Amino acid sequence: MLWVLPLVAYAGNFKKNFHSTWGHDRVGMFDDGKLLTLTLDKYSGSGFESKSRYLFGKFDMKIKLVPRNSAGTVTTFFLASNGAVHDEIDFEFLGNVTGEPYTIHTNVFSQGKGNREQQFKLWFDPTTDFHTYSITWNPHNIIFSIDGLPIREFKNRGSIGVPYPISKPMKIYASLWNADDWATMGGRVKTNWKEAPFVASYGGFRITACKWARSTKSTNCIESNTNGEKDEWKNQQVNSSEKKWMKMVQRHYMVYNYCTDLNRFPKGLPVECNLS
Ligand SMILES: *[C@@H]1O[C@H](CO)[C@@H](O)[C@H](O)[C@H]1NC(C)=O
């Protein structure tokens, strides 16, 4: 694996590193770019994306989800490459009626194909405080974490034919939209527009990544630690104590796992499902 471009690390400013992509007047920036809000009303949702693309990195986003009755809404934080046959690494937060739990949906797409969903409930209320949702993406694996602890790993098993996002730089995206045809209890509970506008808050981010430069498409990675940047993420894997936590979360909070869905894969589960 060859590395591309300098490492960048910073405590993020939304103004500097992102721009709105749709529902522009529903994207609010506050506190000089330290806080961003997305709003959804009857007419539109909203979204933003990073100005840069990255090929591998660790992406931390602080999010406070839509409070109270969020049924029908979906809040997202994900990475995606360009084009039809794209790669994507997803966090999606499916809202619920007041008092019922959000569902955290995760997925990995490679070469345009997803079908690797795992869904979780949470052990805290994600609407009262900011929590950090992280995607660590390196050549070895993808790790989904919440507040610094892993809930899912997706290993690179390219050598046995499992598609893995390895070559396409990705942007960071986030959005809030109406998906009441499927999001909550399979689409049975609709968005209650009387409660609009719905607001999700993004309270900060941290990107420690290899930034992609279109102009050079260089295959050299400049290892730069001059600013005290940390690059542990490059080789990061779930260690044994983290694995215990991850297994606990998967045992108690996982509500869907493609790897156990025999109805969906009658000819046999995807090959990675039989490997630890
Ligand atoms: C909403 O709450 C119901 C009842 O607890 C639960 O079955 C469902 O999985 C929750 N999440 C979504 C997104 O429907």
C-alpha cells in the first residue's frame, strides 16, 4: 500500500472545512464555525460536505440528535467517494417517537455494493448531549466507534475477494432528511410535521487523515509529525480489551446483523461472516 499526501490533523472549524450541499438556508453555523445545525421541515432537509477528499483517516464527529419525536427523520454522518460505482462508509441515525430508542445504522459499500448493514440501539440518550461518532478507515480495517469505543469492525479481506474501499478518496458528508417511508418501525410511523422544524446539531469534529490532492495523485505519503500529529489510526485495529466492549455491545445492543440474515442470503452468508 502506498500512501498519499501529508497528514492533517486539527480541531475542526465547520466554516473552514465544510460547505452546505443542499437546503442551504437550513444549515446554520454558530460560534464562528464551531457549531453547525441541520434543519428539516416539511419543505426540505439539509446537508453539508467536506471541501477536501481523504484517502484513509480517522474522522470524529460530535452529534446531538433530533430530540423528542424524531420519528421518520434520518440524520447521517458518512464518507463517500464519487461516481456510480462508489465506496461509502455510513453512520445513519433513524429517529423514533418520543421515549423510544434511535436505531444506529452502519454499512460499508465497496465498488457500489453495500448489503453489509449492522444496526444497534444505544446505551444512552443521544439527544440530550453531544456524543462522538468515529469512523477509522485504514488499509487493515474500518472501525465504527462511539465515544472512543468500537461497536463494529469491518476487516479488509480483499485477499479472499471481499470488496473493501482501498483506492478511492472520499469526502465527509452529513445530512438530515425525511425518510418516513422506511426509517421508523419499517415506515409505519410517519413524520409528525406539527413538530417541525427538526434540528440535529454537529458540535465539532476532528479529522486525522491523508488528504487527497487531485493535481498530483501522488503515491507518496509524507509522514509529517511536525505538528505533533498522531498517526496511530493508520495501523489501528480493535485491541483485546476493546474487543470485549465491542462484543458486549453486539450481544446486548445489536438489532440487525446482515451476517445472521439467512432469509436474505439463502444461498449462503457473505464469506466474511464465517470468519472472526
Ligand atoms: C423505535 O422503537 C420501536 C419500539 O421500541 C423499536 O421496535 C424500533 O426498532 C425503534 N427504532 C426505529 C428506527 O424504528
